[in-house]
Amino acid sequence: METGMIIGAGFMGAGIAQVCIQSGYRVILTDTKKEMLEKAKADMAVSLEKLHQKGGIKESAEPVLDRLEIAQSIEAGFKSKRKISWVIEAVYEDEDLKKTILADVEQQIEDETLMATNTSSIPVSRLASALKHPERFVGLHFFGPVPLMELVEVVKGEMTSEKAFQQGMGFVKKLGKYPVGVTKDIPGFVMNRIFAAAFRECQELVGKGVATPEDIDAGMRLGYGWHIGPFRIADNAGLDTVLRIKKSMEASGEIHLYSNAGIIEEKVENGHLGRKSGKGFYSY
Ligand SMILES: NC(=O)c1ccc[n+]([C@@H]2O[C@H](COP(=O)([O-])OP(=O)(O)OC[C@H]3O[C@@H](n4cnc5c(N)ncnc54)[C@H](O)[C@@H]3O)[C@@H](O)[C@H]2O)c1
């Protein structure tokens, strides 16, 4: 059974871990916060049981969860002595933090281990500059909630080898997801640029008092066939994460994709982070 390591047990890391153990991989999930690891495991147990009862997976929650190990540091994760075939980094959208972690991980893995990042917006090539072997590093941009969303962008950095890119594409297919190849490594890749452009105008319209978030969401669902509206998507993603992505895109010079209406900033300042905190544009 192949083992992988996922770093960061938040909304995305926990979701990626779940689909990996569902697909038969063994996963070592690491986070510096014990409560995040415990929450991830508890949420997975509930989600897996529901999926099993609905016929979405054959196995019950218990044997699937047996394939998950949690560790409160990367070092502790590597102590499991299992051969790690791949590592996916899913910590905060912070370039320096990600680079530090990736450089640290690289020193502890074998030559053939595939390295990946779940960054939403930072070019893979920029993160790869922290690595001695950038050729085995690829972007695997999952969409959240990961157990429900079929799309994964597979991003080829300037130095990513064709082999690593194809490994990433194959890995995504093994998880039962649809890989969209992104072969030019630009900030925000494809889908987040498109979403950001639409969401920018949504925030401007709310900021100018033209319409409410609820009505814009209803409009995008009923008028354009979006499954859920953009403000609901932002709430699900976490408004703190949305803000970090905005800052990262601004630092990359992509200011045209982001609104300065201040709506997200205000929510985050008040501790309204979306679904994760019980309140954002909606209450949960
Ligand atoms: N939220 C989304 O919808 C979404 C979608 C696609 C990609 N992403 C990207 O995925 C990444 C994670 O986003 P998220 O929404 O899961 O964020 P999150 O805030 O839910 O989780 C981040 C986790 O990283 C952990 N962490 C921080 N420093 C760490 C360290 N040194 N070692 C181990 N763990 C550490 C935190 O404790 C936290 O649990 C970001 O790069 C984000 O841009 C997010």
C-alpha cells in the first residue's frame, strides 16, 4: 500500500487526506495544531460513514480511517519509517512558510518521491526556487470541499519534469478526480483567475450598494447555472484564506483580479471567516 504525507490538516489538507485514504492510500497527515488534526479525523469519520451509508464507498468508515496516521510535526510524520511515495503541502497561503516547509521536507525524502503543493495562487516555479530538485515538484490544486469537488488543476512549473507532471495527472485520476493540466505557470493558474474576475465585480456591486450577497448568489445560480453562488463559495473556502490569496495575487502584480471594496477585510477583522467560524456572508 502506497503511503503519502500531507502537510496541513485544515479545510484542504483534511479533505485531500480523506479522498486519498478512500482511494486506498495510506496517509500521514501533519499539522502543528493538535486540535486541527483531531478535528480533521473526527470530520472524516462522520463524512466517511455518511458516504458509506449512501453507497458512495464500499468500506465502512473504520477500515478507511485505519489508513490515516496523524502527526504533530513533519519530523514526527517521518518517524513512522514508512516509505513515502508523495508529499502534498497544504498549509496557509504564505510563500515564505511554504518555501521553508518544502525545503525541510526535501531533505527528508527519497529521490523518487513526488512533491506537490496545493497552493491556490503562488506560481509553482516560485515555490520550486526553494528546492534542490525542482523537477519532481508539481502543483496539485484541489478544489474544496475536496470529497465533493471533482476538479484538480495539475500545474507544470517551469522546472517540473514531464515525468512529474504525468505522475500528478495519474495520481489525480486514481483519486477518481478530473485533472485539468495547466502548462503555463501563472499566478492563480486558470480557475482562480476566472473566479477572481467574477468575484471582484460581485464585491464591487455589494460595496456600491447595488445588490446584496444573497441576491447576487441567487442570480448566479438561477441566471447562470452556477451550482452555488460566489459569496457561498468564498464562505466555504474560508474568508481568511480568500484574503491570503488576494494578498498573494496582489504581491504578484495581479491587482486587476481583486476588489478593494474592503468587504472581505471587514469580515475577517470581525472574526467572521465563513463556514469554519459559523459566520461569514451567511450564518451556519
Ligand atoms: N480553502 C480553499 O477553498 C482552497 C482551495 C484550494 C486551495 N487552497 C489552498 O490550500 C492551502 C490550505 O488552505 P486551507 O483552506 O486548507 O487553509 P486552513 O487555514 O484551513 O488550513 C491551513 C492549515 O495549515 C496548518 N499549518 C500552518 N503552518 C503549518 C506548519 N508549519 N506545519 C504544518 N501545518 C501548518 C494550520 O495549522 C492549518 O491547520 C492554501 O495554500 C490555500 O490557498 C485552499
